[in-house]
Amino acid sequence: MRPEALNSLFVEVDALDGVGPKLRRPLEKLGLTRLRDLAYHLPDRFVERRAVENLDDAGVGENIIVALTVREHRAPAGRGPFRVIAEDVAGNVCTLTYFGRASYTARKLLPVGETRWIAGRLDQYGQMLQIVHPEHVAESGSALHGQLCEAVYPLSEGLTQGRVSGLVQQALKVLPEMPEWIEPGLLAKMKWPVWREALLEAHKGVNGPARDRLAYDELLANALALMLVRESNRAQSGTPLAGDGSLRAKLRLPFELTGAQKRSIAEIEGDVAQKSPMLRLLQGDVGSGKTVVALSSMLIAVEAGAQAALLAPTEILARQHHETLSRMAQGTGVEIALLTGRDKGKARESILMGLIDGSIDIVVGTHAIFQDTVSYKNLALVVIDEQHRFGVGQRLMLARKGRRTPHTLAMTATPIPRTLTLAQYGEMEVSRLDELPPGRQAIDTRVVSVERMEDVVGAIARHLETGQQAYWVCPMVRESESDDLAAAEARYATLKERFGEDVVLVHGQLKPEAKDAAMERFSGGDAKVLVATTVIEVGVDVPNATLMVIEQAERFGLAQLHQLRGRVGRGSEKSTCLLLRGQQLSETARQRLALMRETQDGFRLAEEDLELRGGGELLGTRQSGDTPFRLATLEQIQKLLPLAHDDARLLIERDGGLSGPRGEAARLLLYLFERDWGVQLLRGG
């Protein structure tokens, strides 16, 4: 139950003046549904304005506040702008320019003969000074005093800066005083303000210490919640699994395990032999062999007389895992079943009965395998693939499916920098597959200008003549009216003109049946070219596809380019990846593409990506699991996360956890950042 001290912050925005159903919709698009959300809706930037007595004191391009007297209204003869001619105290003339329907507002706000205070950007049009669409118009200078430094907030369609700013100010008025949850020595050392003061300052443009303190709060809440998960897990009673190796000995693999695979399997075997349930993350680069590690782990469970389940984020990936595991486990006698939401009738009933009576040893599927109607005889190990698609809350839900808490092995094919691994998976032990299997060929990666498009299409034609297949990846599904970026549908149409029915299209907006049909045609070899968006970033395994074309490659992050490149090079033939670039590249884009040519080490690319992106996007548009943070920037994560991790450990191990004085404050923090699932793990929490 949420602490009473926070009730005022979790009031719905409907309670604010001026918020009705029409305004609520655009607010919801920004995730602003409660006063807490508005309080934490921090400005993107600040506009600083200077108050000037006359226009001679201002420079063109400067944001100013100035008193102007209106001399004339000039309506357009046709569809031009509405102009208000005004002058300052020195007689300097300035045009206030309005487009479209704003002219009606201008007539009311700026009556002829009256003096008004104007805030806006001073520009020059020909020989005339002008301010286009003044940002503020007021009858007195004191009314604009607060606009000398104005916050600029993220918006969605239907919202204005004035409206959002007004709502934020209403939310800030109800901020309660809070007890301090940060360790006193650290608070003094960093010279951070208290919580309420930090929020107020962050909306006024005092960015440094205030923004850092708020980011730290978020990082501390996350670190604390993850540690509580780990502590709770250790206190749970799991099923110790002691496999005798009999099933693993029957595996007839066409390759030798790498040292990293052997090490990871040994770490997992040691974990599952304990009474405390395992919580382990298996990080593996593209092609590093996570699947065989997962299979070996599940066979340990089966050897010990228990069942295992593998959860995949999509049906396509679940089907591929089922095929791969069944092929690898052939000859072991292990029964492996596939269960998805599409399975109906007798086939589904048969699988459900097999899980209950224990005749099915391993089940592979989507979320369907953890629905309320699905029961197990003795589920003791859960493998979650593409871990970043499943949050901590879902991991906790899965833990309730066994008679005892099952061991959990999470896997991700996205190499994640160590800092972000700590942010996302702080409750887990980590195993890294940092070696590629012997004999796996390097992928020939080349950067090609978009001007050579015809040459690239010709290369595909020659490639198909050899009986091999190709991918063509685009960054968008459709062309937007204001953009000429490549679109999957447009590229599909042009390639189909050349190659006919040999071309299929897959993107996230297709119905699942159409997507599966296209993938099956490509996987089976009936189609030769697969045009796709990044929906194929993970989980697609077609060894005969040995050419990858990535259009507008400069628009992708390094981590995503690496994932896409990993769709080829999965067979014995030499593979090629062509990075089609636009004509104008930023320096960051050049460095990115050069790194792609230089290395195929995903862990190195992930670290470099972090450095190149700086405070911008976190590993692309949240494409790789990224971070669970709304406030903390990349620099703040790198700088403050280790401190938050240490502080959380100190609170748990030395300061009495959540039951001491600082712990009571920390409970408020967990609820404030909606990490209250951490509190729920405590008895009586």
C-alpha cells in the first residue's frame, strides 16, 4: 500500500484546473497522467531572454523582451502573413508577423495605439526588423519578468508550452517535504539540494546539482529494488538440481564447445545445484552459441527429474528455437514441445496434459507457456530469451509457476556495456560468451554510397544466381511526406519489379499470419530476397542467406548494425554486409561505419557506441533494452550508478534495510519511482 505522504503526488491530472477529456489525451501520450508525472516532466532546455529598452540594444537572432507601441495592422491581400507594425521608445520600427489563424489573436492582443511588452526572437526580413509569432504579449513588463529564463518542455500534438508549463506549476505547488533517503555523507560531499528544492530548481534552469540529485534518486531506487529482488531470491526455497550428465553425454554436436561456453555451463551447473534459485544473465555476442548453453542448462534439469521452459518474445523466434533444440537434442530421448497462443483444440490439450503429467520435459513458447491455464508437474528451470523484452515484474511472475521458485537463466544477444548491465540486471549474476566458435568466418563488411544503388542491385542479381539468398533492411516502413528516407514498402516494390515473386516483405505492422508466411517462404528457400525493417534484428537464422544490405546505415546505432549483420555468416559460405550510406554524414556516423568495417567484436562495439552517442540516445531509440530510466542521462548513469549501487548495498547490509530510519525514507523513494515491487518482496512490506 502506497505511503500516505505520497498521496498528493499520485492524484490524477484531471484534478487540475483546465484539464478535461480533450487535454487528457495528449497528456497521456507523454505519460503525464498524475501530478507526480508532471513534477518529473523536466524541461529539455531553457530559453534565456534579455530585457532591452529599445531595439538598438538588441542583436539580430537574440531572444528579447521589449515594450512596443502598435501603430498599424496590415492584413494580407492574398494568403500572406498578417503584420502588426510597432515601434519602440526610440522610434525604431519592428514588424510583428503572424501566419494563418493567429491573425485573429493578434488583433485582440495588439490594439492600435496601445503599448505591449513583447517576448520573442528578433530577426531581420530585408531591411525590416521583425519578430515572428511573439511567444508572449503582456500589458506590463512585470508580467513577463518570469520569462527571462523560460523552460522548454517536451510536447505532443495538442499541447502548447504555456499549457504544459502551467500544469507543471500546479503540480509543483503540492510537493510535500520528504525525509532524506540519500546517505548524509554523500549528500554533503556532492552539495546536492534536498528533494523538494531539487525539483523546483530543475524547472527554473538551475541544472547542475539539482538535475544530478534527481537522476541519482532514480538510479538509487532502481539499484535498491534490484538488490531487494536478489535478497528475496536468496531467501526463497528452490529445487537443487544435480544432473548426472547422462543426457548431455548423448548430444552429438558438430562442433567443439568454446572455453566461454564451458565456463558458462559450469557456472550455471554450480548455481542450480544450490537451494537458492539461480538468477543469472547469459550475455552472448552474435553467433557465440547461447542456444547450446541454454540446452545444456535445461538438460541438467531434466537429468535431475524436473522440467524446463524456454520463453521467447515472438512466435517466429519460439518456432526457430523449437526446431534448433529438437535437432540438437535428437538421440537424447528428451521430449521437447512448442506452445504458442495460436495452438488450439486437441493439439493444445495434448501439450497441456503432457506438462501436467511430466511426459514433456522441455516446453518452448511465447507468453502462452505462463498463462493461468498452463500447469507443470515440476518446473524447475526457466530460460528467458531476449531478456530485455521482459521486465523485472514479469520475471517475478514467472517465478510463481513452479511448486518452488524455479531457477532463472536470462539470455540476451545484445552485448551490453558493463555500466548498463549493472543498471538493467543488477539483481543477476552475469556470464559472458566472449569467444566465437572456431571456424566461424568473418563477415566482409563494406560501406557503399547510395549513389551506387544500381551496382548494389546488380550484385544481388549475381548473388542469387549462385543459389544463395539476401536480406535488404530499411529504417522505415513507409515514406513520410516530409522525408525522403528509404522505406521498406517502397524498396520492396522496386526490388519486386526486378526479381518478381522471389522477393518477400516483413515489418512490424504486418499481421502475424502474413509475417510468418513471408518468413517461412524465405526460410524454406522459396523466396530469395527478404526486405525488412529491424524486426529481423534478432532470432532469424537462415544459413543460406549470405548477403545483407542495410540501407541508410548511418541512421542505425552500432549495436543495432551489429545485430543486423549477425543475420548472415551463419553457414559455411563466405558472407558479405553492405552498409549503404547517404551522401552527407556526420562525424559520429563516419566513425560508426568505420568501426563496423574494423571489428566484429560486439562487446567492443557496444562500449564504443556508448562513447560515440554521449548524452544523446541510449543505444538507439530504446532498441537494445537500453535503460529503465526516465531522468538519468547516459553521462549521469556512468558517473552516478556505481555510487547508487554502493549506497543501496550500504542501506541493505549496514543501515537496517527498509526498517531503519533511512530505510523508511527509502520506501518512499521506491514508491515514488514505482519500484514498489521491491517493497512487495519484503515480508509485511
